[in-house]
Amino acid sequence: MTQAVLLEDVEKLGRRGDPIDVAPGYLRNYLIPRKLAMPATDAALEEAQRRREAAEKAEQERAAREAEAASLLSKTVLTIYQRAGEDGKLFGSVGPKEIVDAIDDARGVRIDKRKVRLEEPIREIGTHMVEIDLADGGTASVKTIVTEEK
């Protein structure tokens, strides 16, 4: 068996940066020509370890940013002004785009409008709770007040 370091994720072998034991012919004839692995040298193992540590650090930083954005969103109260009739019905609706724009104006947090969960657009004046999907699989509830434009 020969030791190698994976350059890409390979099904049934391992993830990128993992040291693996494979047959010499498999390494020489399949993995190296397809740039999936390289022979394990001291330098290659050190480089793989550095990349793994950098990826873990980046993941921790991303998780911290997501947690901060989630706590910020859950404290946010949006006020959206729309034209409405005397019965409280809007002359249009408030959809994900308007909610994302209001969040950007209020907190400076940019969110993809596909992350806003509305079963149907808001068509009445009042207070509504809007769910926003977060990257870590959780959700944040944003209180949204739709009021009549003066």
C-alpha cells in the first residue's frame, strides 16, 4: 500500500486533504492523472493540514457571522408603508422583495429574497411575523408592521 493525500473529495475514499492508503497502481494510473490525489510527502501532509485548519477557521467565522445576523434579525421590527383603502386592504401587496429591502435599510444586512418564507404576500395593514431561513438551518422571526402611507 502507498500513502497519498486527496486533492478532491473522492467517494468511498475520503475528503479533500485526507491521507489515505491505496494500491500503487490505483494511485499512479487513476488518482494522479485525474488530479484527485498526490503521493504523500512530508510537505504534502503539512499543506493538507494547513488547508484543513484554514477551512475550519473559515467555517467558525461564517457560523459566528450567521449567529450575529440571526440575533440581529430576531430583534428587528420593520415598518413598511403602503397605500391602502379605507377597509385596510393594500393597493398591492408586500412580498419578499419589499421585506428584504426593509431589512437592508434598517440593519444593513443583505438577505436573499428566496430565504423569506411567506405563504402568500401580505395584503392587509397590521402586524405580521415573517420567517427568514438562516444558513445553519434555523429560522429568525422578524416582526413586520405594515401601515398606511400618509
